[in-house]
Amino acid sequence: MSLDEIRYRKATGLDKSEMTDGYLIYDRNTDRVHFLNPTAAIAFELCDGAHSVAEIADYIQDAFKLAESPLSAIETCLSSLHSEGLIEPCARS
């Protein structure tokens, strides 16, 4: 499956608090707290089933006016969010 096809959505059972430097997320399922920096918070918000991994990387590149695509970093970020149970793979919505 290509990165244009892989999509994620936010997991259930999460309470999100916006902070000046990212998000604080409490996972009621695991009783754990997670801190997301601003870039991870944007990637997390774009995990709505409508955006592919490649589209999230493109959005981050445009938002931060990066010369090169942050695709590898976004893949790592999303992998971490997934392994922590904050997002889950889904079909296109």
C-alpha cells in the first residue's frame, strides 16, 4: 500500500487539551498522558481518515515552508502515535 493510500483516524477515549506548545492528550483507556509538540499536534489533527500520510507530509511542508518534504519524519511521527494507541489505521472517509 502506498503512502497516498494509508490513512489514520484518532482513537476513541482520548481527552485533548491545547497548550501553547502542542497538545496534552490523556488516554482514558490506558490512563496515560501524552505530550505532542506542535508538528505532532498538526499531524494528529489531520488523522481524520480523509488525509493520507503523503497528504499530511505535504500539509506540514507547506505550513512550515520547508524546502524538502518531511515525509520520513511524518511517517515516524505517525508510527509513534499509532504504537501509543492515539491513532488507528482506517479506510478513506
